Amino acid sequence: KIDIGKTPDRQVDFLELDEIQELLSAADGEGLRGLRDRAILELLFSAGLRVSELTSLDRDSINLKKGEFGIRGKGSKLRVVFLSPSARTAIERYLDKRSDMDPALFIGLPKKGLGKNRADGSLRISDRTVQRLVKHYAVKAGILKDVHPHTLRHSFATDLLHNGADIRAVQSMLGHSSITTTQIYTHVTNERLREIHEKFHGKRKK
């Protein structure tokens, strides 16, 4: 019989499509670092990955030919994610530039050559490095919002829903165990419902 305070609605920060394009275009280098960074940004938006999921990927984790791969997310839950054509191209260009034999898909690039980033001797990129580079390119693109890797995950879900995807399908692609978690994106579905209401309500066929 105890009244429990209502949890406030969670604020979702996401980028509009033009901001996404500006962010991706900001990573325009042709060296290994620039190609890696573009591939990371493209993959975060294309697949809606959590940063920890992205950094855990190995080269043989993804199937570039099919444009899809399996990822093990929170709670060891396995899901299939898909690559957009631009993400596939960006990853291919980046891997073609790699000369090392490290199994990690994305590696850290210290200023003075390749250095071991992990205690096990791996070159694998860290979550913190990905967070820093996303912020760097957001500033470079002139985006005033506070952009994190998770912002691109929110943008991925928002883009799908805005273009008509079913919320259950988005739940599956994000790897949410409960639909209530995915319902933080109702700001998008509500906007679409408003558009439908304005277009069809109160109209009388002549």
C-alpha cells in the first residue's frame, strides 16, 4: 500500500539525418586513422551497436559479403545486425589499409606507431577511445549537441521508426529484452501518429 514515486520519462538525445551526414563527412581522412574512424561512425549508426559491442568485434565476426553479423549483447543475448552499403564500404576500405595481424576489428592508433592497448598484448581499441573520437567529430562537424556513441544508437532507432519500422522489429535490432525499454522512442511514433491524424482525421470524401 506504499505509494511509489513515478519514474520520470527518460530523455532521448538523437541526431537528425542531416546531422548524421555532417558527422560522417567529418571523418574524411584517407590514412588508417581517418578510415578507421569513418568505419566506426558508419557502423555505430548502421547497426545501432553499444560501444562495448563495437569494441569487442573481431575481423572474422562480420560477414561483409552478406552485410550482416551476429552480436552478443547484454545478458549474452545474441541478435543479428545489418550493415548499410556505406558502412560495408567504409569497413572494407579500412581493412584494406590494415597491415597488422591483430584479430580485433578496430584497433587503437597511438601517435607513435602501433602500441599494445591491452594487458593481453592486443591492439584492440578501448571504449574510451571510441567515446573521444565520436565527440571529436561531432565538434568538427559543428554539432552543438553533446554527442556520445549511444547518441548514434538512439539515432539508429529513431531513424528506423521515423521511416515506418515496427517498434517490435526495432526492439529486436537493439537487443532489448523488454518492449518497455524500446518505448523510450515513443517521441517518434507519437510524431508519426500526429501526422497521420492531421492527414486523415475529419476529412470527408466528396
